[in-house]
Amino acid sequence: MERLQVDAQALEEYAEYRRIVGDDDGGKLFTPEEYEEYKRKVLPARLQNRLYVSWRSPTGMDCKLVGPETLCFCTHRYKQHKTDYEVLPKERPISVPCRVKGCPCQSYHFVPLNGTQPVRCRCKHFPDQHSAAPGFPCNSCSKCSGFHSSFTCACGQPAYAHETVVETKEERLAQGKPVGQDVPYAAMGGLTGFSSLAEGYMRLDDSGIGAPSAELLEAPITSMDHPFLKAFQGPSSSAQSMPQIAGSSSATGQVSHRKQSEADDMAYFEKRYQERLKMEKAAKRKERNPVPSKKP
């Protein structure tokens, strides 16, 4: 048991090391002294000069918040780009160039996926068949002047109308968008919490579609709503018309209604189960006692 605890602690410490250092150790683990020196040198600037990266709709919604593992158009991940700055650049837009040797990518550029598949350009070729150099010209045909996808995002806007936005904490706060807590981890991009992993139209914060209105939250539940909501709604109109026991609360009524619905469901499935048993028994009797064929 003690051995398992030690191993778990070692794994946790390694995961913490990897989230902080990333690929900056060149594939060779830092010594404890080098690790402490790295944190002393890098973390203050990282905490102060974090860059937030998102794929933004023309409506201003962050349809995708970029994290360490999010792929760039150049096929390399965000964490493989330059994300740490001792002094933030003054020019805009801020460039986040790729650090992979030989890659022509001059700044991180998000490209969406259609499910699990990459989207196609109007020339029918995939992003990896285009150059990562500015303009993204196609390497597989001569008629394409640059990557242009008509893929429609879940927000309803085409992909080519979106833009990859790199901004500072102050710029994001000025727009009223969430910035989360200051963390020492590398290449966090736009991730500020668990909701950051959801699509923009599903994210109920200021970086997504936003919290639903009070009118929507207080609207009556209909048959079109999720079964979970319907299970917790109040009694039906017919049940409400019946006299209620004195002293019963609305919560008690909801629970009793839910129990009644569950009992109805169980009775239905039990009835179907008994019908199936009868059919199976009838089929077995027919096999044991086949009807003799009538001879002329």
C-alpha cells in the first residue's frame, strides 16, 4: 500500500513538472536544481504575461478556446509555439510563432474540425496539403490561392469569417471575458476552467453564448424539454386539480409525481416482459408438438 502511494505521488509530481516545463527541457529531465532555477526564471513572467488564444466568431463569441494540445494549421500543437514572453510585444496582432525546427508557421492559427475529421478547403484539399506559410497556399494544386473553407461552425457562421485572436489579460478583461486564475502551467491559452472545453454556443459564460435569461429559466417545462427536466417538473394539470393533503409541500408533490411516473414505466416494461415470455413458451410448445400435415 505504501509503495502504491509513493508511485502515485511520483506520477503526480511528474505530471506537475510536465505541465510547467512542457518541452523546454529538450526531452531530458531537469535536475532538481535546474527545475528550481527554471521556475524562478520563467514563472514570474508567465504569470504576468499570459496570452489568451481563442477562435472568435464575427459576433464576438469565442467558439473555441485554445489549450496546450490544440492543433495549429501547421499541424503542431499550441504548446509547441512560443507562448512565454518576458515582455509582451506592443504590435498587434501578437505573433505566436512555431518553435519546431523548419516549420514556416509565423503565428498560431486555429483550424476547426468537422467532427473528428479536418475540414477541406474549397479546392477539396485538407489543411496539411497546404503550406503553413502566410496565405496558406495549396501544395497539391495550382488553382488554390490560399486555404478557404466554407465549413459552417456551430454558431452558424462560416469558418472563413472567424479569426484566431491572441490577446492579453487586460484586453480580455476590457471585453468582460473570463480570465480564470493565474497558473504556472505552460501554454494554457484560453483555458480558464472546465467549461472552456465546451463549444462556444454551449459555454454559459461571457466567452460563450452567455447565461440564459431569467425568462427562459422560469418558462414552463414542455414535452420538448430534456427528460431530466420533465422528471422534476410539478404534477400534471389533472393531478393538480385533485385535492391535495393538507400540509404537503410542492417538493413532496414533485417526488410523488416522479415516483408515479417510475411506477408506470415499470408496469409497462413488466407487461412487455410477460408478453415476451408467453410468446417464447408458445414457440417452444409448437416445436415439441408440431402440427401434423394433412394428407389428401
